[in-house]
Amino acid sequence: MSDNPLTGEVSNSKLAAVFDSSADARAAAAALLSEAGLQPQQVKVVGPDEPDANIKLEPEGRGIWRTIVVAHVKLGIVGAILGAIAFGIMMWAGLPFVTRSPVAAAAATIAFATVGGLLLGGLVSIRPDHDRYVQATHDAMEARRTTVVVHALSKDEQQRASELLAARGAEVTATL
């Protein structure tokens, strides 16, 4: 399972390693399985004429929907809690605009903080860190190069795979 509590995906840590030749990419993929201890479903090779490249890059369609829900719910709740804490601090401090209308102040503070949490949930959901990873693979396909895609289950796995692939001469692009 993932090491990120804000997402519903199994693999949050991904990387793309671009090789000049298909043979080098396939040898590197085999090395990942034998030396880095990754499972076959975690390692994909994307060639220049790959018809299902996007599915190999982001195979967890259901996980993405779970990420959208989980990130929004968890961060929305965190926002509401932080809003309630902020309201409590303002009440304790005796701010006149809060003490005169505590219900309205509480509602406004909690509502704005909840919306802030939901906006952060949206940021987590769109996964902006994946753009470079996806673009690196598409650029490699256009340049007739081959990419090894790794869906690591943790940052540690991602780091091991990155080091192994870089040592084999790949241009490695990783997600956060």
C-alpha cells in the first residue's frame, strides 16, 4: 500500500527512466526485478510506438478517484478543525468582532478554513508532480527512445530504482 495517507493510489512514487535503446531499457527493467526487488507489475517498458502509454504511466484509474475523495475529505476536515481552533483563539483573545457575533464569526472562520482545506485537496488530487514524469515519457516516445516506468510503493523503493537506473545511464524523472 502507499506511504502517503492523502491518496487512494497504491503507488504514489513513480519514475520514468529514458534510454536510447530498447535493449538497454529492457535490460534495466530486468535488473530492477532482480536487483531492486520490485514486482513485475511495478515495472513497465514504454517504447516509441506504445499504443497504451498513458495506461502504463497512470494505471490506477480507480485509485485516482479514491485520491480525489480521500484528499478532499481529509483536508476538508483538517481545514474545519483548524478553523475551529482559529475561532477559539480569536474568542480567547477577546477580539471585538468575534465576541460580538460569535456564531457568525465561528461559521465564517470554519467555512473559509474548510474551503482552504478543500482547495488543498484539489491540489493533491490533480497531482502536479506527475506532469514532468508523464511529459518525459511522451518526449522520449517522440524522440524514438524507450522509457522504463516504475510504480514504487514507497519513497525508499523509488530511490533504489532511481539509483539503479541512473547507474545504467538513464535520464531519470521522478514524482515527489
